[in-house]
Amino acid sequence: MWLDIYSIATIGILGAMSPGPDFAVVSKNALRHSRQTGYFTALGISAGLILHSTYCILGLALLISESVWLFSGIRYLGASYLIYIGIKNLMAHQDKGEGSLSFQTPKSNWAAFKEGFWVNVLNPKCILFMLSIFTMVVTPQTPYWLQSIFVLELLATGLLWFCTLSYLLTHSRVEKRLAPIQLWITRFLGAFLIGFGLHLLLP
């Protein structure tokens, strides 16, 4: 049992730290808007992980992975959403004479939460990642209280990492160093999201 708990924690933090849509969307929201916006994006991602964990426990993930049309639909939706967000990043511009990026409207906490949620939920690779984790350690004999601990571990590791990422990116010293290239970082993250979205569209 303790080995499984340790394994889940290790895999969870490594999975959260690996470059991907979750990493990109938290980074760009923290850089473009504020530390708090990054935090709420991280909360949205955690809510997505709750959804993934729930259907994994209920056995629906296996159905999704084996249903070609359902999995393809999720893939196309996710790809379209990532490309949409990426295009918005590429269209970001910077005020002349100022170091901050200029946008038409600020992003509300609720909007940041929803963006993090949908980026995570519509990522088919996250579905397969969660499925691989639960099939590795969960059996029909695994009690629900232990499965709940696994879910809490994944939530805690993901939330801890993405909140730490938001904090570091908006730290005064880091922010000062990133200010001159903030626009290019935002556009790079936008290009990354578009590239990841296009990658999902490939067979």
C-alpha cells in the first residue's frame, strides 16, 4: 500500500512538471495577468483532475480509450480549444514604453478557472495518463478509501506544482528579468499551444 502511495505521488509530480498544455496555460495566465490568475487556473486544472479521477475509478476511462469515435471527438475538441487559446496569445501586443502586456479586458478568476478546467479535461493525453496510473495501482480489490487517497495525492501534487510555478513566475526578481521578453514568452507559449493542438489532430 505504501509503495503504491509513494508511486502515485512521484508519478503525479513528474507528470505535472512535464511540459504540456497545463504547464503552458498556467504560465501564460500568470505572466499575462497576475499570480492570482495563475492560482485560479491551477484550481481549474485540479477540478479537471477530479473529473478524470472520478471516471477512472468508475471504470469509464477504459470505455473512452476503447471507443474510437468518443476518443476522437475529445481529441478534436481539445485540439480546437488549444489552438484557439494559442491564437489569442499570438495576438497579444505590448504598450509602447511599458513593460506590461496590453489586453482588451482583464481575465477574471472564474474565466481563469474555466480555462484551466477545459484545457485539462479536453486533453486526451491526460485521459490516457490518468488511465495508466489507475490501471497500474488499482484493482477490483482496492478499497475506495485507498483510491480516494490516490486521487487526493494527484490533486495535491498538481496544485502544489502549478501554484509554485505561478508564484515563481510572478516573483518580483523573476518578473523584473522576464519583463523585457514577456511578450515573446507569451507568443512562444501561444505557438506551443497551437503546435500541441495540431499534434493532437494528427492520426
